[in-house]
Amino acid sequence: MVTIVTFILIHSAPGGPFDQERKVSPDVLKHLNARYHLDEPVWQQFGRYVGNLLQGDFGPSFKYPSHTVNDLIAAGFPVTFELAFYAILFALLIGLSAGIIASLKPNTYLDYIPMSSAMLGICLPSFVLGPLLLLVFGIWLQWFPVAGWGKIPGDKILPSITLGASYAAYIARITRGGMLDVLLQDYIRTARAKGLSTARILFVHALRGGITPAVSFLGPAIAGLLAGSFIVESVFQIPGIGRFYIQAAFNRDYTMIMGCTIFFAFLIVIFNLLADVILLLLNPKLRQEVIGGR
């Protein structure tokens, strides 16, 4: 369905991949269309594309004729994945810590401050937060470089914070809700009545069940980090897939748009599946329900 919808949308848009500001001769345009099979009926183009797709071939790039879409994805994905990895580490570190602290001291300043910050993080989009961080920490204070990736010390910090900030806010609020539910359970009250320390109650008895909602959020979060890194990569000039995807949108590079969209749709399915598996491992009751349903 993703392939069908994306194919229909890009072929419904006005113009084509060879409609540039400088017009080419009709003979050259005819040759280019014949080379990339754009002169065929749309249904025939779709059938040809699906046939190649089933063999793992995303086709050649119209913007970079000497490279295939597979080559460009293979070149950009490690950078995009590394950015998403650092962003999710930041989101987990800040989100889990803030959520746990807020749940231990509900309706106090230790609850209001993290949750208010989380709401701000949710409301502030990355295309606003990124330039703000660049302005303050890159230009005014000059603590971090304003562009690049992996060449200058500290150039990965601002992009990772920009990409992971909103997800840290979501994880904080989800963790707070999950921990509050667990801390009100009877077995937690029993543990407290036995005189167990707060640290033991938190890390041994409560944390496993309290972070379960956050774990279920990780699947779509990781996929969203990978797919949502385009804006951050553009703001910080990071050589990931987002650079090729945005250029493909402007240049009407059909195969690049199709390849990136299908690739990220595949990642969304995979990471959601992994999140479900981890959720089953953390929640014995849910695992028994699944086994019983079978």
C-alpha cells in the first residue's frame, strides 16, 4: 500500500524529473524518458518498478545518474542511524530520569518543573529548536560547531539534542504515568510495609512495570527518529539520507523518493515488531495472555 500510494502521488504531481529551469531539446528529453522508461504507460512503469523492488533493486537515481538509489541509501543510512541512536539515548536518559523523579514526588516542584519542561519540548518542533540551539550555543556562546558530522569534536551534540528533545518529553510523561500506576499497587505497599528501602522498591519492584508504557513507545519513536531526521540533517548540514530525500523532492527524483519512503516504512514495521517483542519479555502477564490466546 505504501508503494502504491507513493507511486500515485509522485506521478500525479505536475512536472517531471527532467523539467529543469534550462530546457533541453525534445530529442534529448525523448532519449531520457526512453532510458528511464518514463515514456511507458503509468501502470507499466509501476509493474516494472515492483518487479525490480521484489529483487531488492530501488532503481537508478535521476539526480545522480552514476549511482543507484541503493548506493545512496547505503551511504547515508549509517549517518542517519547514528544520529537517531544518539537522539534516542538522550531521550531515554532525560525522559526516564524526569519521569521517575516526577512520579516519586507527585504534585511538588519536582513534578511540576520536569512535566512543564516536557510540555514545552512537545510543543517546540525541531525546525524551531534547532536554529535556536545553533543561535545560542553555536553563534553566541560558540560552544559547539554549527554544521558537520563527525569531523569536529562536539558536532554531534546539538543535532542529537534537537532530534531527541520532543521524544524525551513524551517518554517523561509516559514514564511518570506508568510509574504512578505501579507505585499505587498493593505489592508496592507491601514492600514498603516490610521496610524495604526506596531505592530497592524503585529499581527491583517498580521500575520494570513502570517503564513498560515507555518501552511500547520506543518502536514508533525510533522509527520516527529515523524518518524525522530530515529537517535536523538539513539544519545542521548532516550527510544522511535526509539530504538525498529533500533533494529528491525538489528535483522530482521519482526513484529516490520511492526508495526512501519504502525503506523507512520497512523500518517502522521492524522497530514496532521489536518493541512488541521486548514488551512481551518485560511483562509476564501479557506474555501469558499471548500464549493463552494461541
